Amino acid sequence: MPSEPRSLRLAVLIDADNASAKIADGLFEEIAKIGEASVRRIYGDFSSPRSKGWIDVLAKHAIIPQQQFAYTIGKNASDITLVIDAMDLLHGGRLDGFCLVSSDSDFTRLAARIREQGVDVFGFGEQKTPESFRQACRRFIYTENLLPTPTVAADSAAPRSLQPVAAATKIISGIIAQMESDDGWVALGQVGSQLSNLASDFDPRTYGFRKLSDLVRGANAFDIQHPTGGTLRIRVRPKPNKQKLPPAKK
């Protein structure tokens, strides 16, 4: 029997100073969709109140803490140690990808260097993360989308969104305009691939939807074709023609 394809081996490197412990469960659930978290390390001064929240979740997720005392104010030894470890792991040649968990733009060059080596980088950080770091990653996931969903009554439940749906509509419409199509219809899967290539931080959850197909349906800006057993296709909904009324007679 043919063997099952091997999962990607990933190194998860967490900047405790720039990531909340509240995302831990959602973080590793998301990483499991990509591959296997073979290396799990977190960097910070765990004697500091800022990083103490992580202590309670280290054992649950088998994360190895790398304690770095802040000997000098204004110097981040944790960042330097993370970068050194990342380069050692990269040159070890045993990993298929890196998950960098931080909102700090200082890791932009690290992400770019790893990708120059032909290894994928998946970034995890808050919406405030500078664009330079987000675009240096193959894919960037906002950690706000990984927080536990508040328990509310089903009737009053509303999708949690970080940005308006109109912002997603503009991005998707731009992607469709760039794709070659005789009749304006394009496969949703191809749109998703282009989004991954051109917008590393695009995520339907950012706009309150679980999947891209749910987003295009909820946006109310696209026509949709989904024949039984066929491929789901979409196009930008044509704007209705507004007929000009003749001028009123005097």
C-alpha cells in the first residue's frame, strides 16, 4: 500500500513579549492545519508580569521556554536568541517551514532570509503588525482570529469581524479583474490561490466568515454558479443600468 504523504515539519517560535497566551489553543489548532509542530519554543523573560501568562499553557502544548532575563533596559535578548535558534534550525535542514509568532517588525528580515532558503514562513500576529513583516511571510494569520469565541445565545450570535466586508469585496474584485476570463466567470478555487499569492494576510475570518465561499455569498456583490457536482464559480455582479428619464416638459 502506498504510504500517506508526510506532514510538513514546522518550527513554532513564539515571541512571548509580543503574543498573548490567550491565543495558545487557537494557535496550535491553526498550525495543525498546516503541518506538524515538531519544534515548539517560546522566548521571553518569564519573571516579568508581561510574559507570566504563558507559564500556565506551556505544559499543555509541550512548549519549551527559553528564559531570557532583561539585564539591560531597551535591549531585547529574547529577539536575538529567537533569531539565533531560527538560523540554527534552518541550517539543520530538517524542517519544512517556520511559524513565527510575533507582531514585531524586527522579524521581517528573518522571515525574508528563511524564505530565500526556499523554506516557507507562516506569521502569526495582531492586526497592528507592520505590513513589512506580514508581506515577508508566505501567509500571515491575525491572532485576533484565533481567540476563543465568546459564548452567546444562538439567536443573538453575530460573526466577529475585524474589518468590514466591503474591504474584502474590493480585494476579491481586484483579483477577478486580473484573471483571464472570456465571460467574467472564474473558479473560486483559483481566486483563493491568487489571494494566497497576492495578499498573505487575507483570511475570511477577518471579515466574519469561516470560509471564502461563505464570504462571497455574504458580500452580496458577486454572482455565483455552483452546478451539482461542478466547480463553484463567481463573477463581480454587474451594476444595474440606470436609464435616464427624458427631461420634464415645461
